[in-house]
Amino acid sequence: MSQRDTLVHLFARRCGSTVGAILTCPLEVVKTQLQSPSVTLCISEVHLNTMAGATVNRVVSPGPIHCLKVILEKEGPRSLFRGLGHNLVGVAPSRAIYFVAYSNCKEKLNGVFDPDSTQVHMISAAMAGLLL
């Protein structure tokens, strides 16, 4: 692989990682809210009537759709992209470096093992992972 091809792959992987991070950021925010010990933002209560006429409150675990609606209502659409900047600073470059290392290892190992065999893919992935 020439140096130009490496740079093109690096740029393409970085762009792909950036787009992936932007698209999945709202899901990450909802996931984080659902994992939070203080899920007061997303908790809803269900009132149950007993035979004696008293009411019992039961806390129901919120679902991701409900949590997404509550976040949008209370904080607005911009809140779905909290932490995106930090994610782009860390994830996009590391993914780009990983895939360039993977491609280079794969190219070199294709001469040692059967080209594009399972061994080539597994060893290339392991070497790229160790690099990071």
C-alpha cells in the first residue's frame, strides 16, 4: 500500500468514524440516562388500586423511547448530542489509526498465509488492537 493510499484510508476512516459517532450519539445519551443510578429524569409512576381502596405507587423502569421523549421535552434536541465533542476527539482518530494498521497488517500477512484467510483477518485485527 502506498503512502497516498494510507493517507486516503486514514482520512476515509476518520470521516466514517465521525459520521458514526454523530449518528449514535443520541443513543449513547439515552443509554447513559437509563444506566444512571438517579433515573429521575425518566422514571414514571403507575398507581395501582388495592381491594381496600388505597393506592399503591409502583416505579416502572422506563424504556428507551419514553426516556428519549422526556429528554426531548425537558432539555431539547441539542441535549441528545452531549459529549459528542469529546467522543470525536477520541474515537475518530483511534478508529482511523486502527483501520490503517489493520489494512497494513493484512497486506503483509497475505504474503505469509493464504490471502484473505481467516488467519489473516484474525491476526491483523489482533495486531491493530495491540497497537492502540
